[in-house]
Amino acid sequence: MGPVNGSWTAFGGDLHLDLTGRRAAGAGLRAALEDALREAVQDGRLAPGTRLPSSRALGEDLGIARNTVVEAYGQLAAEGWLSSRQGSGTTVARRAVPVRGARSAPAGGRRPSVRHDLMSGRPDLSLFPRTAWLAAARRALATAPHDAFGYGSPLGRIELREALTDYLARVRGVRTDPDHLLVCGGFQQGLGLLCAALKERGARSLAVEAYGLPPQHAVVRAAGLATVPLPLDCEGALVDRLDAGPAAALLTPAHQFPTGAPLSADRRAAAVRWAREQDRYVIEDDYDGEFRYDRQPLGAMQALDPERVVYAGTAAKSLAPGLRLAWLALPDALVEPVARLKVLADTMSPVLDQLTLAELITSGTYDRHVRRCRLHYRRRRDRLVAALAEHAPRVEITGIAAGLHAVLQLPPGATPEAELLARAEAAGLALSGLDRHRADPATPGAAEETGPALVIGYGSPPEHAFPAALEALCRVLRDA
């Protein structure tokens, strides 16, 4: 394809050079070319080291004389923007280039850099099975039918839905089939689709646990639904507080986030009974369902009533959040509305990643990977517990029978939670307080009720960085 009004040229990729506008402003042809190239270097569109086309090729693309390009290159080289060497062509000079839109430091000075990441909800990304994923992707790509790469079902590729049906039944006790599974771009997209579908049916509010993930609460509110917090205790959410108001209840039965309490069998049954009697739904976020250490695995709550419980699972912790792969096992009445909303959101989820995950599951590689991760995180958990017992024995640690995080309850008289977090940030330690996870900031939280508490994610640091992160945490706790 040729140039359009001399406005672009290709250097192996397209670059917009607005000569026409500069000529209209009265600049000569050479000056217009110099200005356009200088601007492209200044704003970063031409990165240092980028090889420019020959003067002959650029002249032909722009419809100008080669000598004009030679002279422009020479002038910019003299100014230090370009570098020319005999036999090596012309490249963008190695020099500092300002970054457009860079943010200035906070008014109080530079924000401390994060050296130790103990934020919750994050896996160790160094565990991602690159070799196994690449091998599975190759097999999936080699065997995929041609139509797999066209517009497909909003439910997702049948290969993955079939693999998930068998896997979830075997590992989590989920009762579903491929026609009731929908693959989505992460749990948050799935939750947003469910909230939108419920909103269409007249929903006004959604019950949530009193402590949870702030992004999920934001998704619910963005869908136009109010959040109704359910109090928590050592047996999970107090589901007896549910009434006819909320259209559904969002629960984490396997491992409540962040307190870590599993929902008791009696309360599971009570929540399902509420959904049946009130014509409502339970949304089961199977948070950390794969990672349990000191207790028998708890099956999915969905098995109690697949027509009243929506099961939501994800590969974010077992593989990586960047894959944006999650799934919903839907009741029959929600399949059509949620699939229709999925079409409006993004038509369908990426095909090759779905086929690759299906290959991992059916080959048994995914099971082996999850078992390795489970052992890795259990050892991390044990090291955290041992370090706290030695260096901060007055700190009570809870919620550690499963998952990738722990709650640290500080003793009476300890530093207030907000001040403790500020000290941690100053020390380059990223973590969160329990108070941040309240569903309703207007109601009293754990900090007011039982003293300050921290939510520590022990999954995210790579192995070589974990000892230093533990040392930094213990140092902050000792000072508190």
C-alpha cells in the first residue's frame, strides 16, 4: 500500500509523519520532514536504536527527493537526534527521551518504592508452567479445527467446557455440563455479567460478606446494585440475616476472603434454602478452592442445588491472573441472559488460551501443576508461621488452613492499623489492613472491634525474595 498524502511511511511498521500539516503552516519540505522526525523521537514513537529507512526508500514512500531526505538526516544527526555510520545506516540516537504523560512525584516527596510485596490475592508468578503451557499450546494449535479461530459461541470453546465439566466434577464436586458452562475474562467479568443479568430481572441489591475484595464490591455497584453486608464469624457468613431484599448472595464458602473461615455445612444448607424459598441465587466464588493444607477438601456448595447456586472458578491463582480465564457454571434460567451479555461485552474469550488450558487439563498436566503449587504455598505458609512465632509471638495468625494469605491480629495496645501500614510503606513493604476489605466503610470494622489486623499474602514474592520479605514484615511488627 502506498503513502496517503505523504503522511506515513513504513520502517517494518507504520509511522505517521504529518508533513502535509507542516507544509500548510508554511514550512519548507525539508524543514517539515525534520520537524516530523524530531517530534517522533521526542514523544517516544521512534525509540532509541530504531533503524530508519534508507534515504532512497523514505524519499520514494513520501514522494520527495532523496537529497531532501539526506539533508534532513544530516541536520538531525548534527543536532544529536539521529546517528549515522557508514555501512550501518541511520538510527535514532541513544539519548534520554521524555515520556509523555509521566506523573510527577507526590507533593510530600517521592513515593517509597515497593521492595517486598506481601499483598493478598496474588500467586507466585514464577511458578507459571511456561514449558508445559508452550507444549500444550503447540498441541492445541496443531489439532484445532479451522473454525476454532472464527466467531464462536459466547459460552466458550467446547473443548474447554468439556474438560472443565469433568475436572470440576472430579475435583470440586460441581454438577454441570458443557451447555451450562460459560468461559469469561476473569472472575470480575463473570460477576459483572451476573449482576447485569440480575439487574435486567429487576434486582436492586446483592448480599455480600462483610469483608471481601474491594474490586468485587465495585463491580456490583457499577452494575447499579447496592451491596448488603452479611456479618461474619468463625463459621463464615451469617446467612440467617438474608431476607427477600437481595437478588443473590455472593459467598466464598471454601475459604472466606479475607478471614479464612469456611462456611459451615448448616449455613450452606440454609443459604440454599433461602435461595429456593425466595426465588434467589447464591453466587459461589470458589476462592482458593484448590489450595488447602490442614483440613479435608470441601466440595463445592453448588452441588446442593445447581439451579440455585452459580459456581464461579478461575485460573488466576492456579496459573496466572494475566490469562484472564474464569468460568461460571450457570443455572438453566441464567444461561441465555448471561451469554447474551457476554456477546455485548466482548463477543467471546480468546480461543488459543482456552484450547491450551483444555489440553493442560485433559493431559493431567494441570492436576500435577496444582499439586506442586499446593506444596509450594504450604511451605510458604509454614515459614511465615515460624517467623512470626520467633519474632512476633504476640501476634495471632488466623485463616491459614487454606489459601494464599493469612490474617495477623495484633495485640491490644499495638500501633493503629493506618499508622502501621504507613510504616510498612516507608519500609518498602506492600501489604493491606483488614479494614480495607470492609464491604461497607460506614459500618464498624475489625480495627474498631478487635484491634488492628493485617492481611498478609505469602504467595506473591518469588522464592529468592521471600526471606527478605519475611524479615521486613517481622521488623515492622516488632516496631509496632
